[in-house]
Amino acid sequence: MAYSEKVVDHFNNPRNVGSLPKQDPTVGTGLVGAPECGDVMKLQVKVNPETGVIDEAKFKTFGCGSAIASSSLATEWLKGKTVDQALAIKNTDIVAELALPPVKIHCSVLAEDAIKAAIADYKKKQQAGQ
Amino acid sequence: MLKFPIYFDNHATSPVDPRVLEAMLPYFTERFGNAASRNHKYGWEAEEAVEQARKQIADLIGASPKEIVFTSGATESDNLAIRGAAYMYREKGDHIITAVTEHKAVIDTCKRLEKEGFRVTYLPVKKDGLVDLGQLRAAITEKTVLITIMTANNEIGVLQPIAEIGAIAKEKGVLFHTDAVQAVGKVPFDVNALNVHMASITAHKMYGPKGIGALYVRRRNPRVLLTPIIEGGGHERGMRSGTLNVPGIVGFGKAAEICRLEMAAESVRMQALRDRLNRKLHERLDELYINGSMDHRLPGNLNISFAYVEGESLLMGINDVAVSSGSACTSASLEPSYVLKALGAGDELAHSSIRFGLGRFNTEEEVDYVADKLVSVVSKLREMSPLYEMVKDGVDLSKMQWSAH
Ligand SMILES: Cc1ncc(COP(=O)(O)O)c(C=O)c1O
Ligand code: FES
């Protein structure tokens, strides 16, 4: 299968690969997928508690090139967004930006799930801290 | 000088040997005759060429030329062998034994027969990919008419104990067919030594052209009869009608002759290249898992799982190398390889697998390039892998609660 230029670019030069400290109360971690399904995504956000703006986002992905590109793109989009704006990111936005073919739509769904899981984790920590 | 992409996918198909092409060319042009034309030189020339090729192929597998039935390829050969025998011997019994790791041409033919009322036993395989002879023996009943087990697997390259299976089939009076596509021309294969009744072969896996294959059908001890699945002009002793693909057959014959003459030296060279690749990878990468027995294996095959790295992303990273993966992401069905799943090592290893199929035209220089490339891409992807990170942090992945999606 041929990949779009944008997928190839994210795959070859992935943005924001890495990890943030999981225990940090301002960091939310989302881990979605399963190894036996062939895809696991870890996405983390670091939120400025004052402003509610995402300062940093990092990912690590086990999955196909489109899954890696989807999570790389997601971290790019997350930075600078508020938590609520982040929740508005839809998998269809990722599909459109990366020109993903139909068989790769679930890779973008995984990225949306990872964003939601990371934000949910951050919110849970904030509530627990109050 | 390396030529890209480097072709390490010789189980999918192999390039045509230039000597084969040269032998074929006149049969497209001045010697274009129909081998069934009895009344002129064009026909005689074509027939003579076909009979020479039949002998070349028979010689490679220790058969007699009359036992070679030409088909359009091994898919058709598998269909003809299994359906042809099932229909012919239906009075005797309705039970067929095969294995879960067979090629789809065998599995789907068996499934079709099940819909038609036949019963099929799909033997599991052991962790090393081989069938258990005790289980095979136990599966044979009064009603068993056919055992069909492949000689070499197209994904993991493992060689089944064909001689032992042949002996069991002989003892029990059951017909034995083997899909020998990946083995013939690569390792010694003799229909008499192995007690095989039928064997499927195809030219395009042994440096011949695509679209031409054969089924070996035993004529003595016992004489095997088949119900044809393609009817028509009664070619190939009535077992397979249709005008013969003369240039294809000529190429197939030449390819078989080259294999017969060069196999001994070539297999040593293939195995040396394969072992070099394996060694270079193991020297520089940890957590590699070889799929299938290393002791009973085609010399040119290596199937490795690079743990914590997904196969399609790996293929994307080594895009100047042509190989294939058992990963779900590379398949249209989004299912990982059923062959690797059958080994019982867990689906995650199937997702991380790469099949290397080395062939006649590969070189040491190519092996070195591919090994270096893999080491760098696997290392990079592992840096990107949440699973690798977790394992390095001491997390037991099998104990994790994963969110299925
Ligand atoms: C083991 C095996 N059997 C059958 C086939 C089908 O052969 P053909 O492509 O000639 O139909 C193949 C090749 O894809 C194969 O590897
Ligand atoms: S992760 Fe499997 S297709 Fe994308």
C-alpha cells in the first residue's frame, strides 16, 4: 500500500516521541490498545494547572505507520490547546489531515481514544488532589 | 553494486532465471504451435518441447514423465489433487486429514468439501510448526481416503516429516498428497523415497514463469485416479483439459533441470546466507524469536519476530527491502497470520514477524545491508514502542489489563 506524504513524514520524523513522569499530578497518561491486537498507544499530556493549557505532549506507539503518524500528529495538535479544546479533536480530523485510507481509520480512532484517556487521567488526578 | 529494493521475498515468487527465459522465447514466436496439433510441424515441435519438459520435471522429483499433469499453478494442482481424489474415492470414504498451517489453496478446498458433506480433520501443529505423527495416526479412520500435508511451509519454511507421513499412509492404505511448492528444487524430494501419491508444484517458486504448475499423480503402486475438475478436450490423460501453455511448460522444464543440477551447491549457499543474516541480527538485537523449527527448515527461509515492534511499521522503515510480515496491519483482513497463530506463541509475536525468503540471486552484500538496516530500524522503533519501555521498566505485559478496542 502506498502511504501519503504526511504519513511518511510523521513516520520518518516523529514529533514528540518520549515519556513524561507518570506520577506528576499535572501529567495525564492514556494507554490504549492491546499487544495481541497489534497496536498499543501511549499518549501523555502535561497541563498547566493555572491556565488549563497543554504545555507538553509525548507519545510512544506500537502499531503500523499510520498509527505512529496519527499519534505523532495528535501530540502536535495537543500542544497549546486547552483540555476542552483537546477533547474536541476527532479521529476524522486525523484521517483528513493524514489522508488515511479506510483500512487505517481504526488507527486514528486509537489516537482519539488515547487523547481522551490521557485527559481523563489528568482530570482524575486533579480531582483526587483537591 | 546493490540494486534496490533488495528482493528477499522468494517464497512469494522468484525471478525468472535468464536461462529459463532464453529457453522459452522461441515458443512465443517461431515455435508457437499447439501441442495437440497432430498434423504439422508446428504441433510436433510443441509436443516434443512439452515432453522434454515433462521429463525434466519428472527427473527432479524421481517420477516418470507420464506422472506429471500440467496445470495453471499450484492452486489448481492442490484443488485437483484434493477434490479429484475426494470425488473419485467417495465410495471408499469421506474423511480427509490436513493441518491448520496449510496454504489456503488446501484449506479452502477442504472447507469447500466439508460443505459438500465430506469430513475434514485439521491437525494442529507443535510449537515448532511440525505435525505430531501420533496425532496423525490417531486421526486416521476406516473412512479416511486422503492425507494432505505440505512439504515446506510458505511462511515459516518448516519441513514436515514427509517420509514418515508417507510410510504411515502406505501402511494404512490412505492416499497421500503433499503441497511441495516451496520445497521442490530447494531440498531433495523423491516421490518414491517419500511414498508420496500426489505432489503439487509450481514453476514460479523455482525461477520459472508464473501461471504454470504441475501435479504429480502416481501411476504404479498404487495407480491413483482422479475425477477431473476441468473438463474439455481430454488433455493430460483426461485429468486436466485445456490447450497446454507451451512456453510456460518449456520454462518450467528448464527451471526444473537447473534446480536438479545446481540444488546441492545452491542450498549450501542459501543456508550460509540465511545463517549469516540470522547471526548478524542476533549479535546486535535482543528479544528476537524465530518462528518454527530451525532444524527442519528450508535453507533460504528465516521467519523472525522482533518483539515490541509492529511488522507493518518495520516494513515501512525498511522500505528498500522487499519482505513480508505476518502482522495484521499488513493484511486486508486485519487478522494476523494464521500460521504463526497456530504455533501458539501469542498473537503479539505474529504482529512482529518478518519473513525472509532468500533465493538464487541474493548476495552476501545484500544480507549485510539488510541486517544493518534492520538493526537500525528495529532500534529506532523500539525507542518509540510503549511495550519495550514497559518491559525495560520491569512490567510484565501478560499481567497488564489492556483496553480492547
Ligand atoms: C505452499 C504453497 N502452495 C500453493 C501456492 C499457490 O501456488 P500458485 O501461485 O502457483 O497457484 C503457493 C504460492 O503462493 C504456496 O506457497
Ligand atoms: S495499527 Fe494495525 S493497521 Fe494501524
